[in-house]
Amino acid sequence: MIERMHSNERASKIVKHNGVVYLSGQVGDAENDIQGQTTDCINKIEALLAEAGSGPNQILQAIVWLADMDDFAAMNEIWNAWLPVEHAPARACGESRLARKELLVEITIIAACDTDYNY
Amino acid sequence: MIERMHSNERASKIVKHNGVVYLSGQVGDAENDIQGQTTDCINKIEALLAEAGSGPNQILQAIVWLADMDDFAAMNEIWNAWLPVEHAPARACGESRLARKELLVEITIIAACDTDYNY
Amino acid sequence: MIERMHSNERASKIVKHNGVVYLSGQVGDAENDIQGQTTDCINKIEALLAEAGSGPNQILQAIVWLADMDDFAAMNEIWNAWLPVEHAPARACGESRLARKELLVEITIIAACDTDYNY
């Protein structure tokens, strides 16, 4: 009843259960600025959701952590251009220092997914 | 299968899927102190849950972010008086600087909701 | 349809709904170092999941908050040794000051659980 993909000793990037997919927190390329890293996160999320039998229109909850809340407006420029209004997820955004100091944003997703994929 | 309410380009305040409702992180009026802002959050959450076909007795998980953990005791005075023991949700509370420096608390909710509303 | 265990005025340590269990954020013994506190968290999570009709192989999402991200490697040594690769959950890890300054790590879990337990 639980399906995991891209698993290692620390985490699975994708965990599916009962029509819901949980993604590990996604981060960007440490060489990029906040807008580049936000775009990286979005691209990784889209790829993982596609693998999971889900998609960007099925995101239920997004938790956005910014290493520096001063990047809020710049991150939102990229974020707001991503999804059509009718598919916007529930979202919360807080400041949290991330695993490496070069990482500026981490996005954690819960989405709906194709239940036929599991059963 | 997914229902969204109060949606804009950034987020939906309410997202319902398969008997579960996800609310965007709720914050208080920036002019209020920590106890006033906590009360504001609770009032907003109650109103959104009512719209979603849910209610404060159906909260599954609450994530509380405080801009300053020194407000923990004052926030808890309001929080603890809110829900009867038999309806207390799973909770985690951490410190996180929020989107504007006047914001002292943000609460993110996952709750059960009426499935008939969706199907 | 919602079952709560270990409830007090602030929170329920266990909340079950529709085959999913939400645990309150678990912390360790404040006298221990980061590796000891991580072990404490794991032990508490295992005990709560067992009570909930779940187990460590059914964790869907783990959110790890470290009071100091400099503890990331030391925490991961304990974390990585915990679960077999095939049962690794989706995970996100950010820095967040916790409720008391002696607390170094808090872990918040969503897991699958036995639905027969509820219905």
C-alpha cells in the first residue's frame, strides 16, 4: 500500500500512499541565486510528480523554507508565475537555515496522485 | 477530486482532497501582540474550516511557527484554552522568522472534512 | 472517524484518520547530545507508531528541525542507520530554534496505519 521511489539510506524522494504523494524537500543548484534555485525546485518537483503519477495541478500543500526571508519577494516572483490560480496549493512560508549555507530555498510538497498506480 | 477555495496566484487558503483539508498558513493582524495574533489565527482557522465543511474538532495536524520562541508561553496560554482535550490535534512548534517582521505567529493546519462535500 | 491518543490541553501525541497517523513533534531528553536526542526521538516515534497500529516501515513524511544546522551530519549518522533503504520516508530538514534551548532536534511524522483500527 506504500510505494517509494528514489530511495536511499536517508530518504525517499517520492512516497505514495492512498492517493497522496509526499515528496522530500527539494532544493536548487547551490550556484544559482534565489530565483534560479526556486526555478530549480519547481523543475525538480514537476519531474518527481510526473514520475509519481501526479502533476503540478494536483499539489495540495507546499511548505516553502527560505534561508533568508529577505528573499521572499524574489522567490514569489517565480512562484506566482508557476501555477494557474485554479491550481494554487495551500502554502506556508517560513525562514529556516538549510542543510548547506549555499541553499536558499527548500520546498516540501504533498500532492494528490493517481490511485490506480498503487492498487 | 481536488477542491480549492480562496485561490490567488500564490496559494489557495483551502484545498480539499479525499476527506482531508489543507489550509494555507494563517497569520494574525500585524498590529496585535502575540496573544492577539494567536487569537486572530484561531479565528481565521475556524472560519476557513467552517467553509471547508470541517471544524476545529477535526484538526489532525497543526504546525505552529513563532517568529521568536520567547513567545512560546504566551502563545500557549491562548492555544491551550482553544480546543477541548478530546479534540487536541498533533502539534509541532518551532521558531521561524515570518514573511513580515511584524508577524509573530503562523499556524498551518491539516484537518478532516466532510467527504460528501467533494463527491 | 478521528482517533486521538495521549491527549492534553495542548496536543494529542497520536491522531489517526482514514489510514493515516499524525504524530506530534517528538523531542529527546534535554540532557543528551544531538545523537542521543536523535535516538530518543526515534525511540519515541517507534513507541507511538506501535500504539497507533503503524510502525517505522510505514512512515510517509518526516520533518526534521535542528536547533543548529551544524548538527546536520551528526544527526544523519543516527538517522541513516535507522530505517532500511526500502522504507525510507520523504524527508525535509531545516533549522528551527525549539521550545527550550536544550532541545536540539524535533521530528514530526506522518505515517500510514492500520485502517481496521479505526473502523
